[in-house]
Amino acid sequence: MSIIAIDLGTTNIKVIAYDNKLNQLSEKSSSVQYFKDDNVVEFDPEQYFEILCGLIKDCCEDSFAAPPFDVSQIVLTGQAESLVILGKDGRPVRNAISWLDMRSQKECEELRGVFDSDTSYHITGQPEIMPTWPVTKILWIKKNEPEIFAAVDKYLLLKDYIQYRLCGIFAGDHSIYNFSHYFNIVEKEYWTDMLDYVGIKLSQLPPTVPSCTVLGPVTPQIAKDLGLDPATKVNVGTLDHFAGMIGTGNIEEGIITESTGTVLALATMINTPAFSKDMVQLHCGPFDGTYVFLPVCESGGISLEWFKNTFTPDVGFDEINKQCAQKEQPGKLLFMPYIAGTNAPDFNANASGVFFGFKDGADRYDFALAVMEGVAHMLNTNIKYLVEAGVHADRIVSNGGGTKSALWCQLKSDITGFTMAVPRNKEAACLGAAMIGAVSENIFAGYAEAVAQCVEIEREYRPALHAEYAVKSELYDKLYGSLQDVYALHAKDVL
């Protein structure tokens, strides 16, 4: 008996097969192809599904002797907001719209004029109406593609669509639905005022279910096409950030998971919908009755990637780390890592990147170190918001691409004052998805046993220069505060 974990990524689709002890058997991945034009980012959902099916089949063929492949569950995780629209024949009526798509700026302004931030936050857990949310794109379609709007039978998020194609059942996972901005996270039902304003019918949306729900077996056609046992079940799993929490052992209050990939995200579990005064993003958690604070910073690892590609294209990340580690720390420069603006609770679409404090003699590695420190300061700012919201954490578990840099991990520890624990398994989201399947199959008696058996901490980074960085953290906060009027003036001048 084995489990297939699927990560429906933005950049890559990933499939990993595990045995019944959650040892990895095989891993396959493929990049996602997009159609891009200005603010438009779309993809073909049928092609996405076909690629996924190919990966599942390849993974099984590498893991098992012959079909029918002995897979007990397929568990899904991955992105949330990408929108798939079906007609009455159950097929997409247009390309899927990625969460990266920014076409609906005007629709955001319109919706903000009708639904204030406080109302939005206490219903959806999201204080700001942003173009990433599917509701804004549906309103855009209503205005710009009326023939498509009239032909819609179902509005689905990407994970819903993949579940439907695998097992023929429509269902929406609670943990991803507040990204739609039309779901009430306390009542666990759709926000009808928002639906009525946009013109979305309840019949056009899937029933919602708790995370980690087993929907049912794969369809006979999928079993035949992929060589699966017809009894193979499909599990809705949970949001990728929450699967990553499970895969790093963050299954109860008192732990913060930090992930520095393209974006920087923090996640910590609470057992009640504790809306904070600073409006920290709040989501339905991976376990029934739980919630998760999930502040997400768009300018995470992308800041260092931007710096490398722009200023040191001839130098690899390993060499950048080596050179930066030889610099005096704290560094002399400050970097505001807001090259993609800032999300709530510090929401400011006008914010931008700033280097401050450099003088003659500073070289490119001084700037690179400042970028790493800047992202760590941004992490620290968001941890403060969590503390103010009542979170009491004793450690941070770190995952994502940023953990490849020992220097960056140490900087995060020094600046936040927290010990940073890095797990051995770097595929935390897929491992977490596999753990969901294993618990539901009674391979483990519960998540605590699954964590004890499957999660191992590889290295811990303890704060060594926290006192020294405290002065620079204060300067960082003051600089950001002093830039607010400048950001507003700059945005007005640019526009």
C-alpha cells in the first residue's frame, strides 16, 4: 500500500510516491506553461491535467512492478487562487486564470468601494481585496467577456478541478476557499452578499468540505488510463503552506513555520478564529476546527533572485553566500525588500525596494548581504504582528529554498531572536500531504505519531548577534515608516 502526493505548483507540478512507511519511492515534476501578456497570466487547465496524469503514471511505473498499481490514496496540495471555469459539458469554457494575473485592478477598486476592509476581514480572513482573488476576475469576466459569463456552469479553483477530473466529485477544500474572497471562514459557507453583487449563483460553486477529506475512488476511466487500482481514493488534502506545516511537524499551537521561496510566508496554528487588530491574514486550518495565521510577503526569495539576475548574473548563489559570509555583520546597508509591494497587515501597493546607507567603497556583496538582511527584517516585522495577535511560539521551523543558505538561516535567527530549525526532508508540502493520507489510512494513529516517525530536524541555528541586530531592526522600522509619504508621492508621480 502506497500514497501519491501531488503538489499543484505555480511554477512546477510535482508528484511523489511514498511507501507505507512514507519512504520516498519516486519523484516526477514538470513545469507549467503560461500564456502571458501585460497583466494577463493564463494556462490551459486540460493541458495541466494531462501533464499531471503523465507524472502520476511515470511515478507509479518507477515505483511498482506492474499495474494495477498499489496506491491507496492520492492526496492533493498546492496553490489556491487560480480560477477554472466549466460549461455545462464539464469542460473549461476558457483558459484558466492564474493567481499571478493582475488584470482586475479596476474591479478591486470597485469592490473596495462596496465592501470595506473590516467587513472583508471578519468574513474572509483577508482584509484587502486584491487582483489575485478569483472574485475580482469573475467580475472582470462579467464586464469584458459577457458571453463566457453567461455560459458558466461551475466556478472552480484549480485544486477543485483536479479533484473533479480524478474522481468526478465537485468539492472545495475549506483551507483554500477564503482566497476566493467569497467564503465565510467562521460559518464555513459562501458569502452571499459578495456573490449577489458579482452575480455568482450558489449552484455555480462546489460544496465545501474540511481539509483532509477523502472524496471517493478515482473514476473507472482514470484507473484504466493510469493503471491504478480502481479502489484508489482521492483526498482533498490542504493548502500547500499547511501541508508544509504538517511536513515540518507544525501541528499544534506554539510553533511558527517560515518558508522563503519566491514569496516569504509564515504560518502558525490556533484553535479559534482570533481576528487580530492588525488584520493578520486568517485561514481555516488543515484540521477541522483549527485556524492558521498566514501572513504572506510577496518579496521574499524573489528579492535575492532579482538581485542576482540583475547585478551578479555571472555568480552562483553559493559564491554569493561565501562572499557575504565574509562581510562584517550586521552589514552597513539597509534594504527595504518591497519590490512587489507589501501584503496585509502592512498592505501598501505603493511600497517599493530601497537601498539605504551605502557609501563609496560598498561592493555588490555588501548589497547582496543587505538583501538577505532585509528579507530577515521583513520576517521579523511579521513575527511581531503574530505576537501582538496573541501567538506564543517557542521556535520557528524553516523550509523552502532559503534553507539552502546557512548564512541566511543564521541571519534570520540573529534578527528575530528565534532558533531556526531546518528539517532534513526538503519536500515538506508533499511529505505533509503523504502524512495526511497515512493518517486517514490508519497507518499512523494520529498526526503526532506521524510527525514522530517522519519529521527529523537536520540543523538548528541559534541567535548569536541578536543584540547587535536590534539596533538595525529599529532603524529598519523607522526607515519604513518615514517612507510612507514618499511612496505615495512617487506612485502619484509615476502614474
